[in-house]
Amino acid sequence: MSIWEYANPTRFMQTSGKLLPTVAVLSLLCLVIGLIWGFFFTPDDYRQGSTVKIIYLHVPSALMAINAWLMMLVTSLIWLIRRHHVSALAAKAAAPIGLTMTVIALITGAIWGQPMWGTYWAWDPRLTSFLILFLFYLGYMALWAAIENPDTAADLTSVLCLVGSVFALLSRYAVNFWNQGLHQGASLSLDKEENVADVFYLPLLVSIAGFVLLFLALVLLRTRTEIRIRRAGALVARERLS
Amino acid sequence: MIALLRRDLRLAIRAGGGFGLGLAFFLILVVLVPFGVGPNSDILSRIAPGILWVGALLSCLLSLDRIFQLDYEDGTLDLLATAPLPLEAAATLKALSHWLTTGLPLTIAAPFLGVLLSMPSGATFWLVASLALGTPALSMLGTFGAALTVGLKRGGLLVSLLVLPLYMPTLIFGAEAVRRGAEGLPATTALLFLAAITAGCAALLPFASAAALRMNLR
Amino acid sequence: MKFGVENLACRRGEVTVLTGVTFEVAAGEALILRAPNGAGKTTLLRCLAGLTPPVSGKLGFSTEDVAYAAHADGLKAQLSVEENLQFWADIFGTRDITPAVETFDLESLLTRRAQDLSAGQKRRLSLSRLMLTGRAIWALDEPTVSLDTENVARFAAAITAHMAAGGSAILATHIDLGLPSARTLDLSPYRAILQDAPSDDPFLDEAFL
Amino acid sequence: MPDLGKYADTVLSAYAISIVILIGLVALSVWQSRRALTRLAEIEARRNAAKSR
């Protein structure tokens, strides 16, 4: 059995229908545990005080904002190369979620920045990169919305996603060059030395898992919606023909 | 190949071709800024590089939807797609003619408009160099955006939305080069990045633009 | 040049409108497409010209050999007749535009701008471009629209000459051009809906939930 | 309720806004899904009716 079988809408609907409730429940579980753990049962940071609790929202959403785009890049490539409709529709389904995650990352960052940096917004490289990412999501979704023929829309948005990825990456470096910034280093990395302490680390992991699962559940749900819309469209077009 | 370029340039300068519109827009924008921020030449000279670059970028944006739209509407694009000239070449030539009618005039006009913004004279070289290196990338990215939206009735606004984030790195390096040049700091690195972006765009974007055109003509 | 298609299926937008189109045209022959409006004549011609890739089936020729003339004239209003023609001549690598000008009687219009032409004159200019392409297969979509009888005859003569030189043509038209060795192909039997052929659209799958 | 100190507003507003946005996204997705489902069911019913006739 190959993974490409799921590229058939019927197969995908069957499997995703079975999978969706499990993923949804798991994600809710992880989110509730992670956020409650983080909110109620973690100590304050000696420097940041209680604002450190915002990382349980900020870091996972920022992570998913980028991962959602990566997923769109991969599914776009699959569509362009193998022309599996489900793949293109999954990319379309993921965009609003990525946009939402970007917005959450930006908002929580701004709220956290107010007491820490004394301002809601600073043209810090990371914040700026996320703002640019936000614009990319907007453009991508606008292109999907503007084109009537769904296959053409899938083609064009895929090309945009490809080119956009290159330029998003380029922007990241350009922005670094432009302003060295005040953002703290990566909160999570394999290099343990620089990491946040364990007390913060574990609930953060749970909360990240929750966001990943939530993303997955939403992608499944939204892809199912898109497939149904496509089927409805195909049937109506067929009716009109006869 | 040269025929397409010649025709596009000829169309641009004939009546209704829109040549000079971008340039006029650039002029107006630069004239408006001092009224907005006040006549203080210290402030003006500090923001001049940014204003000139943003102005050039917006003027480029203004004429993007004309790149393919007219050819699409009168059926020329269909015929071009069936012609022996590969669409990749057509896209490159379209970008080139867009640059010749907007980017190049802007580059030439920018130092004179810099005077209006009391830009330090040391920055003039960097301004011209960065615009000359950067505006071709803007035209090529714009051609890509125009190719994506060619079949749409009201593609003008959408093109701006699609293209603006793509313009970000070019704008950053371009304005940065001028700013550093104006302050007497080394600006060559930014200029090199700019050249790299333009070279990368020239190498890759014609394929993306041609692919988008083919998808739209289907 | 002999050319044909085999079992061709073409799509317009999302919908496959034609399936199983099969025909063959010999050198010096013309094929006239007949079908009601909206049956897929334009779709088929665009497919032959290589603008829309076929859903399935084979094109037995290279789309590089097809000269396509669409509904739209594809003229630049601000350019003169001569400039318009010269542009396409350059694109197709043809030196001389005089045969095209003579065949379609455009001498007196050469310096006139395309926006000042009448609809029929535009059509003539647009059709004369076919002669600049140097391509063997002419794919023509309603070529005689807004031409008067005199110019229809002129156009018929141009096609006849093209076929006499070994070229062939495929036309969607309602007028009888009086072409020698012309065959008519009725597209109605190939309309996708009448056959209820299994669709290539995975979203029409019967097992779909 | 943990003692949030002087940053209580900051932390609480961050949580409140994020959770509202997330719930909004989920609600929107569920609503869109429902709508697509009913519309498709309608069309399928029409199609089956036409077929059995």
C-alpha cells in the first residue's frame, strides 16, 4: 500500500473521517493540559515575571505558522508534480490556519513586548519576518479566492507558494541584515545549553504537541470541506451540461 | 525576439501607452513628502533614501497590470503562446520592456529628485547604483505577478498584494545600500546582495512566469 | 501535410466537453467542423493549437505546425497595419509581408492604424497573418465573421492556395466557402455528455461519500 | 488562580485573545464544513432523484 492512495478523494475521505475525531480529541487534551500546566503550575521567570507564561502560546503558534507554510510548500509541489487534487486542496485548507497562527504569534508577541521592551511593536527581525509571512499568507489566499477554475487556481497558487517560499527565506536574511534586533534567541533548540529551563520546557512541549495536533485536525476538517465543495461543483457543472 | 521588445516599447510611447505615468507618480510622491513631514532638511535628508526607494517601488507597481492584460484581452497572448518564440523568452522580454519604460527612467530621475529631499551628495552614486541593480528585479517579479493574474478582470489590486511581499528583500537591500552610502559606511555588501537577487530573478523567474501564463491560457 | 488526432478528449475549464474525437486530414485537404454553439469547436481548436493540453488521446502532429486564428483579432490598435504585420512576420521569422498584403488586398491600408479599421478590415488583417506563419496546418475559429462576400471569396482563395501548396486547414465555420476537397466533421457525436463516458474527474467518482 | 503579579493584564489578555482566535478558527471551520455537507447532500439528493426517474 502506498501513501499515494490517499490522494484519491474517496480514500482520503474514508480515512480522514475515521482519523479526525481521534486527532481532535487528542489535540484538545494536549492543549488543555499544556496550557493549564503552563498557566497555573509553572514558576515566574526571575527576569520576565509572569509574562513568561505567554510562551506557551507564542512559541507553538509561531512554530505552526512556519510549519503550515512548509506543509503548503510540500503539498504544492506534490500537486505540481503528481497532480493529486487532495494535495492542492490540503494546501488551500492549511493557509487560513497558518494565517491564524501567524496572527496569534504576532499578537502574543506584541502583548509580551509592551512590558518587556516598552512598546507593542518594534521592527525587530523576527517580528518583521512574521509580518512578511502574514502578507504572504494574505496574497496566497487572495489568489485562491480570485480564480474561478479550481485547477488553474491550484496551479497558480502552487507556483506562487514556490516562488514565495524562496522570497520568504530571502526576506528572513534581508531583515536580519537590516536590523540586528532585540528578540531573544530560539526558545527551543537541540542545543540544551541555551534552552529555557526544564520547568518551562515540559509544559511547552505538551502545548506544542497540542498545537500540532490542532493544526492536523483543522487541516483534515478543512480539506474534507474543500473536497466536498469540489464534488458539489463538479456535480453542478455536470448537471448544467446535460 | 527583438521584435517583441520593439513593439512593446513602441506601444508604450504611443498615445495611451502609459509611458511616463510611473515617472510622474514618482515625482508627485517625492514632492508630497516634504509637505507631509515638514521642510526640515535634516529629517528629509535622513529619510530621502527610503522615500526614493519606496517611491520607485510604488511607481513600478503602478504599471504592472498592463504587462500582459492588454495582450490577453485582444487575443495577442494566445497567438504569442502558439508562436515559435518560447513563452519564457516572451516573459523575459516583457520584463525587460517594463524595466526600460519604468525602472530605467526612475533610476535616471532619482538623483535629481534626491536634491529635492536634500539627500547628501555622497549618496547619489549609491542611489543610482542600487536602483540600477534593483529595479530589474522589481520588473521581473512584477512580470511574474502579472502572469499569475492575467486572466482576472480586476487583477490590478491583487497583483500589488501578491508582489509586495516579494519586493521586500529588494527594497531592504536597496534602501540599506543607499542609507549606508549616505552615512559613509561600507555599502558594497548590500549592493552585492541586490545584484545577487536580480541575477537569481533573471535566471529563475522567466520559467515561473511562463508556467503561470500557460496555466492561465489553458 | 497529413495530420490527425486519435481518441482526443478536450476540456473547457473544469468540464470535459469532447471525448473520443478521431479524424485524419490529408495534405491539401480541409476539414470543416460543424456543431451547435457551445459544443466545443473552439475548445477543440485551442487544443489542436497546443493552448489547452488534451485530457487524453493523441495529437498526431506537432503543435508547432499549427497556425491558430482565434475569434479575437489580436491586433494592436495603436500600431499601423504594416507594423502589426511586420511584428508577426518577425516573430515567425518570415521576411516578406507582401504576399499576405496582396492576397488580402491591404495595400491601401498599410499606413492606417489598426484602430481606424472597420471590423471587416481588421478581420482581413488578422487572417493575412496566417500567411506569415509559414505553418502547414491552419486552425481557424469562425474566420469569416464580419467579412463581406467579396472578401470571403478572397479568403477562400487564400485557403485554396494554401492547400494547393500542400497545406491543410481545419475550420469552424457556418458558411460554405466552396473549398475543393473539403470534408465536414460533425462534432455532435463526440460531446462528452451524450456518451456519459467515465470521467477523468476524481470528484465525480460514484463511490464518493 | 496563580499570582500573576504586575503583569496580570498582559498574561490574561494574551491568553484570552489567543483562545478566542483559536475558537473562532475552529468554529469557522466547523461551520464551513457543515455548510459544504448540507449543500453536497442537497445536490446528491437532486441527482439521485433525477437518476431514479
